[in-house]
Amino acid sequence: MNKKREEYSLLKSFIALVLVIFCLWAAQWQFNRGLNRQERNNLIEENVARAVAPLDSLISEMETHEWQMAKVTGAFDTTQQILLRNRYFEGVYGFQLLTRFETNDGKSFWVDCGWLKAGANAQTPPEIPQLPQSEVSIEGRLRLDSSLPRGAFFAIPSDGSQGLISQANAQSRSQVSEKFYLDLLSGDRPELTPKVPAELPELSDGPHMAYALQWIFFAGLIVYGRLLIRRDVLSGKEIRVKTSSGD
């Protein structure tokens, strides 16, 4: 008598169900990441296209105005500079130069002064541009503190020596009072325009939507595979039963 029962069928079905649920969750996660990236790209494109505005008028709603061009007057503190390592431009290794900036009304924040090519060896610092130490007006993209480039850095000695002093963590940004920084693009003097300014991020939608479809496809494969296993097992039992009856 053929009862057409599959061994551990409930366990196999449970495992398949768990895998399907995981695939669907992963698909939704990738889909939401794709939507968030599209929203971020749209915000960047809109804010970059906006007119230059005074910094004070933007920082009350920084998240809304991130990437917009801001104008501010103050002075660079060249005794407070950081070289962020592992930055590349057109495949060439270098540093990102951050310099402290103090406004006339007492605000202090980092300014990303652009990319610098690395020196000839690890002991040779890159050529640091000479920034004016008097009052200047600068224009740059407003950036949130949370997006400040992170990683190991070198602090640049202010005594004119050639060596680079103690490595530390980019948490030294706590030396400034404000939770934003600027990507310097230009100023009221020619030397304020970086040779290689901070670049905009790649404004592509990325692979998230394609990954979401892949996870849905994987979920379908799991369901199809589970059905195939059950069909093959039951068909095999039927063949064995018929063979036994024929004998």
C-alpha cells in the first residue's frame, strides 16, 4: 500500500519557508536602500543647483540645505590642519586637507581644502598650499558633520619641521564647535580655489533595485526547489511500489 509520505516533510517545508522569508526581507531591504539613494541623489542635485547663500541662513536646517553653496567670512587657522590619508584622485594616492576656519562671530569648523598629491615617500609630507591668515570670504558646499571624511590622519606640525607628528583618530574634529563643515570651492582670492576640490559623490541609483529583484528570484527558486524535491521523492516511492507489485 502506497501512503505517499515524504520523510521530514514538515522540517523541509519549514526550512524552505524560513529561507523564502529571508529572501523577501532582503529584497525589501535592498528596495528601500534604492529609494533612499534616489532621494539622496535628488537632494544633492537640487541643492547644488541653488544659489549661494550666507552660511548663517543655512545652518538652522542643515539637513535640508546640505550640499548647497554657502558664503562666509572669517580666517583660517593654519596651526590646526589635518591630512586624511588614503584619498585617491584619478588613481593617484594622496591626502585630503582639512583646515580649521573661524568666523567673525565665533564659529569654528573644518574646511575641506581639496586633494593633495602624496610626497615622494612616507616620510615626506605633501606640498601644503599657503592659505591666507588674514580675513577672507570663502564659498563652499555645506556638509553635515556625519559625512566628514573619516579614517586615520596625520596632524601637520606648525613649527615648520618636515616630519609629520602623531597619528590620531578623525575624532579630533571635536576641536571645532560646529557640527558641519564646508567643501571649499572658491574665495575672494585666487589662492583660495583648490587645484583639486572635493568632488561630488557619484549620483547613480546603484545596484539596489537589481539586487531586490535577485532576492525575489531566489525566493522563487527555493519554492520551486522544494516542490521538485517533494515530487521526486513521491514519484520514487510510486516506482518502488509498482516494482514491488510486479514482482
